[in-house]
Amino acid sequence: MSGSDSWPFPPLADSAYRSVAERRAAGKALRQNLKRSALGEYHPPTDRIDPVARLEAEVTDRVPELVPIRYGRMLTSSFAFLRGAAAVMIADMATAPTTGISVQACGDMHVSNFGVFASAERNLVFAINDFDETYPGPWEWDLKRLVASAVVAGRYLGGDRTLCQNAVMAAVEAYSQYLDTYAEMSYLDLWYDTITEAELLQKLPESAEKHTQRMLAKARDRNHLQVLDEMTDLVDDRHHIVEDPPLVVRAETLGEGPAVATALESLMQDYLGSLSGDRRFLLSRYRLLDAARRVVGVGSVGTRCWVAYLEGKDASDPLFLQVKEARPSVLAPYTEAKRGHRLPDDHSGRRVVIGQKLIQGSPDIFLGWGSLNGIHYYVRQLRDMKGGFKLEPGKFRVSDLPDYCALCGWALALAHAKSGDAAMLAGYIGKGHALADAMVAFAEAYADQNERDYDRLVAAAAQGQIPVERET
């Protein structure tokens, strides 16, 4: 496998090299084809598939015994449902007209998919942190899903309509403001730009400072030694991953110990080919000692996900890697129809890795991809100074939501500017509140749709239509 991480975008058209002013003007001209107010309209597709049926279609090739956990998590709230139902929402948005401006979309953009991680200089920065669905696509889809999640989360946290509207306005205004700034930056300056820890603290209100400082301190402490203490026990002078069934189950318990070890060794060899020579050399100094299947997230539950425990010079030099199944993006069927062609690269793990590098910068030195028995995976460090805000009642002050959503809008603007044409986007959006007003209308309409879909899932569970396992 080639270690190249180039992304198969088509060659840039001559228009891509026009001046910033010309590209701004071209973006503004797109309003003649699609008014900004039109982005606020939500019309369910006339042939809309039942949301439970769509979710059921998604789990046919997942690990069967984990599917009930996925439904159990999605049933905890309408916000949890939204997080696990990206396929439902993308299908709902795909029939609406778009401006035609493409970016490397996150694909599963919502307010819980942001957090902090360590930069190459080991400083904490704030950015998007989930890329399983990333794919080239319309910028509008990311923004629409973000603002809808702001309203859904606001309602879940107990906020009133005014607060939810303010959260949407804050996200869109920050998105617009920073795109306007990024449109004037050089491509290199833009590429290296980040949202620093200091900027994160500056943007959040004083009421959130204590909570934010705790989150940042916890992120700094999240390293492989901390994982070693938390996830392993010492048995016969050797560390073993501690089980927490059904969320963490060692390969031996699954009856697949030797088979899994052999398979992971094979996968790791394929994965090494995606790394640069220096990273391959570094990783070659570690040996694989243990592995366990680990349930993660909401939408990812049921996919094949492993934690691999490796050791370097001795037990004080642990390395934990997450080996996660990469499935085709939920955006792919719809963006391919709009683009008129599909991407020539059909490796989903590579898609995730390159998409993350385009959007985030990704300082994880071990980020890579591999395949095993026709299944695609991507690999990353399990914890490397990662952290985030938990948008749960009692853990997040609802009055802080607008300020937090402004940060999310900023991070999304940076991602879209890195991978798209910030000048065209800024030109289309303009200086006024037209886009923000449209997004408020869309967010409220889709939050209502999400509640109806959540109620449909609740009814399906009550009727025994879907298997459910509730976690205590």
C-alpha cells in the first residue's frame, strides 16, 4: 500500500486562481440562483423513508450483539437520537437545492463533535473531533446539521426558544465573521491557523471558566500512562486490559484470542504502509500485548472497534491505539449524485484520515489506515491530551450554550476555509443577518422533525420492533 496521503480532488479550474475580490463577487452572484432565505426552508422528502427503517438498514452488517446498545443510547434523549441519526438527516437535506460550493464536509456535524486536542507543539487547541463521515460535499449540510443540533441540545438542556435561537444566531454569525477573515488570509497562514486554549477561554463567559479549566486540566492529564492505570490490571507481572462487559471485552473472552491477535498483527502491517518512514520506525519499537473490543460513541456503536495495548521499552512506556472500522460515508450517495462522479479512492479508512488532515490538521502522529478481510479501518491514539464539553443536564450550564455554539461556528468556518473557497463562501453569505435568520428557521423546523423521529423510535422500542439494551 502506498503511504501517499494525497486526496483525489479534480484539478483546480482557472477560476480558483482569481483574486479574492473576484471570488467574493462570484459567491455573491450565486444568490441569484439560490436566495439565502431559501436555505431556511425545510420540506420533508415526499418519499421519506421511515426513520426506524433507515436506522435498521444501517445496522445489518454491524456486530449483532452490540446493536441493542446503540438503540439504548439513542433512546436516552432526542439529542442522543440526533447524534446517532446522521443518515436520517442527510437524506432529509439532500433533496434541497445547494449553492454548489463544495468543502471537505465533516458529515456528522453537531455540537458534541467538538473538543480539544494537542497540537504538534503539545498545546491544546479547539476543533472538530469526529470524522467518520467526512466527505467532499455542500457546506450547507454541515452548517444546517450544526444549527439543528444547537436547538435540539438547547431544548434537552432546558433552554427556552429565545436561548435556542440565540445559540443558532451565535453559531452562524461566528461562522460568517471568521470566513470573512479567512478569505483574506494567505493559504499557508490559514493552513497553520488554530483556535488556541487562550482563545477558547477568551470566547467563553466567566460563568464557564471554572468548568472549562477543569476540562482542559483533565485533557492535559490524558496520556497513555493514565490509560494504563485506568484500563489495565497487572496479572503475573503483565498488564492486561480490564473488561467491562459488554462495553469492553477482551479477545480471550470473545473466544477469539489467537485469531484476533493474528488478525490485528496482519492489520497493523497493512496500516504501517500508510505511515511515513519515521512513524513506521517509531511504531516498530512497540510490541502488541493485548487487545479488546470497545464500544464507543452513539452512532458508531456496533461497528468493529478495538483497543490495542502495545509496550515499548517496558511497562512504563505504554501505547494504546484505537483500531476503528471505517464505513462508507453517509454523504457519499448524495454528493456523488450532485458531483456527477464518485471519488476514485474507495478506501473508507483513507477517506477518514485524509479528510481529518484537511479539516483539522491532525497532529496525531500515528493516524493511519489499513484493511483486513475486506473491512476498512483507521487507526489513531486512544488518548493523547483529548477532551471536550459534556452537553448533559447538570454538567453544562444551558445559559452558556450561545457562547459555546459561537466557538463551534468558528471551528466549522476554519475547517471549511481550509478545504474550500472561503472567499466565495463569504461572498455568498454577505454581511447582514440573512443567513442567520434562515438558519434559525431551518433549525427549529428540523428540531421538530427530530423530535417526531425520536418519538417514532420510542414507539418502535415499546412495540418490540427493535432490540434495546439500556445501560445503567
